[in-house]
Amino acid sequence: MRVAASCLIVLLVTSPAFGGEQSPSQESRGKMFWSGLALGIAGATASVLGVTAFRVEDTSTGNAPAGTYQACVAQRSDPIYATNNCDALKGKNRGLLWGGVAVGAAGAVLMIGSTRTSAEISGGVVRVVHTIRF
């Protein structure tokens, strides 16, 4: 999680340096905002699905020892354990989880880049600044 947060911070800080001054057209800013929102929602959805509905069978969840899920499934051949519900022991789909985090972060960068918002790092502090013009 720290790696994802660090990547997001780096993207927020460096995006103004690469882009230069954007055109004042509200239309292009609106497209970036809505595209970023769609990416953010898609990323969050993918992350949630990676830890809920699309769990994988090759790993075990939480602090369970390796092979716990496979051992539970193997016990089903015994009539005593035939009704075992092993789905809770499936591990999270890390590829889908971290892919969703990356897509969500890209969406956040697009949303912030479409507004008058920037991020600054100074003295161990991350500051998000939003400019309001009258």
C-alpha cells in the first residue's frame, strides 16, 4: 500500500512539470475530469472484485499457512468433511487488486490534472493545493 501511495504522490507532483500551461478551455478540462472519474471508479471496482468475488485458489487467505485451501478441498473426499465450505480460505487476486489500484491512481491524477489543483512535497509534508479564482 505504501508503494501505491508513493507512486500516486510522485505522479501528482510531476504531472504539472510535464504538462506546462494547459489551454483555458473548460471543455478539455471537463473531458479529463470525467475520464479520470470513470478510471477511478473502474479501478476501485477492480480492486474490490480482486479481494471478494475473484479470489484465487493457488494461495490461502490471511495468516493461514500455504496450502490451507488445497487441504480443505482434499478433505471433501471424506464423508465427514463433505460439506466443508472452503471458499473463505481462497487468497486475494493480487494482480487484479494492484492493477485496480494503479488504474484508480491514474484516474485520480487525471481528475486532479483537470482542475486547478496541485500537490506539493515540502519538509516531509504532502500538501494538496486548490486554487480558486474570482
